[in-house]
Amino acid sequence: MRKISTLIFALLISMQLSAMEIGGIDMPNTMTGEGYTLELNGAGIRDKFFMEVYVGGLYLKNKTNNAPDIINANEPMAIRLHITSNIITSKRMRNASIEGFDNALDGIKDESLQTKINSFLATYTEKIKKGDIFEMIYTPNKGVDIFKNTVFITTIDGFSFKKALFGIWLCNTPPQKSLKKGMLGD
């Protein structure tokens, strides 16, 4: 009997450590990068026209709910987007990202940053479908690695780009306040 209880306890613990369920999506509790492990800080749902379009998760080395500190931290972190609707297209994702960068940068145009933003927008050229997963993993002194469905797409260098990218979801005018709140673990 004791072996069965120990086995059940171990299964429950491993289930708790493996994922957080939100909007029907299991968000992993951790992500690993180049020599580091990131912890799920929080996750939320992005809705559009009363439909869930994606679940977004924020991964940090140390949990915090301070958005400006996260944006300005030059340390490993990641954002994971799990597409939950077929209404998301590459064009819609690019347009939403353009609006997000504009909000994150308070409308200030930075030509040196624009080239990097254009490189990021180019990652949304292939068809996007329900179930796709995008991961944006920042590593200091390297940049942001972009993955789609675990396949590496590109690296975009620069701390200023990282700040603008994470600012899309964490700035004062995010695409959805409840998503930001969820990512911050509030």
C-alpha cells in the first residue's frame, strides 16, 4: 500500500511540475536555454472578437510582476505563444506585431531598430495555423532566438530589440490588459 501511495504522490508532483493549463493549453512550467532554466512567470489568453486566438506565457529566471523591470532586464527570458484559433493568419500576426511595437516604443521611430523589427516581421511569412507554437528566447550578448514549432528561424541581436519585443505584451498599452496581467502572474 505504501508503494502505491508513494507512486501516486510522485505522479501528482510530476504533473504539477510539468505544465500549467490555461485555455485548454498546457504551458510548460520551465523552458531551458543556453545553460539556464526559465520558470513560467504567468500566462494569459489573447481574445479577439470574443474568440481565443492564442495563449501567451512569460518565462523568467526569477518570478516578478514588475513589467518595467522585466522589459529593462538584460537577462535570459522568453515568451511562448500557442496559437488556439484559425483566425490568426501571417498577415494578422504581422499587423498586430507592428501595432505592438508602435505601442511598446510609444510611437517613437528608431531607424536602427526598424531593421530588426522588419527581420522579426519576416518570421511570420509562412502560414500560421491552430496549434502552432512560437517561442522568442532572449539570451544576453546574443539576442532573441525565434522558433516556430521548435524549429529555429532566426536570431535578432540587440538588447534594444529585446526591450521592444517584450514591451509588446508588457508595455502600458498591451494588446490586452488581461493577457499582460496573466503573464505577470497577477
